[in-house]
Amino acid sequence: MVNEKPGAEDPCNLCGQPLPKAHELDWTTDQYSARCLTCGPYRMTFQASMSPLRGPEGNFWLRAAARQHWESTGTPLMIALEDMDRLADEHAGTSVAQNVNKLLNYFVRHSPRPGTEVPLTPAHDYTIVDATGPEELQFYTSHP
Ligand SMILES: [Zn+2]
């Protein structure tokens, strides 16, 4: 059975932004699933979805973890409570060089031919690299 919460003011469990479509809670599998413009589609166990480790005040880097998993695999990241710290840590200490690589990989994946413009909306797309916010993504895109 799937419960859908009504209302447009359903905030993303990771970044707190309103979801374009309400999240789903599947009581048979105990899974929260959402599709966020910033975090991409992701799933969480019910326990994880209720944890104080999640955003917006909780673990910031889970946004990047969820989004980059989606971008690189095409499948939603499944976030369990016991994985939250590790997932966030994997994105917390990224160097500038590593972020430049992540950005280049994103462009390569999204452009069928060299020279194709890949649209970016920093307000939502800053999670394609391990950036602290839209301004940091803009730094990378304006300093290639
Ligand atoms: Zn989000």
C-alpha cells in the first residue's frame, strides 16, 4: 500500500525545499521516496527519514550523495540510517580538483557531442558537485 501525502508544501527530507510532487511512503517496505529538483530521486528507510541526521539542519552532504548517485547510476540512492554518516563523509572532504572532475563528468554525460550546451541551474544543480551552495557551483563553472 502506498500513501501519498497531499499538498504542495511537502518539503524534501534532505534539503527542505518543496517537492514538485508529494513524497510517497510505502508501508509494506517501510520506504520513503521522493523526487527533488536538487537532490534527485532518492529513497530512505522510514527510520532514516525520521532521523535528526537528515536535512536541512542535519547532514547537509546527503543532498550531494543522493543527487550524484542518481546522476551516475540512474537509480535512486537508498539511504538507511546506518549509512547516513558514511554517505555524508564521502562528500564532505572533496578537493577543488575532484569537484572540477565531477563537473566535467557531468558535462560529458549530458552532452552527446562536444560543444553542446549543458544547461545548469545553480540553485538546484549545485549538488552535482560537492559544493556548499549555488555560489560554489558558479565558481567552478566560471573558472574552468
Ligand atoms: Zn532535496
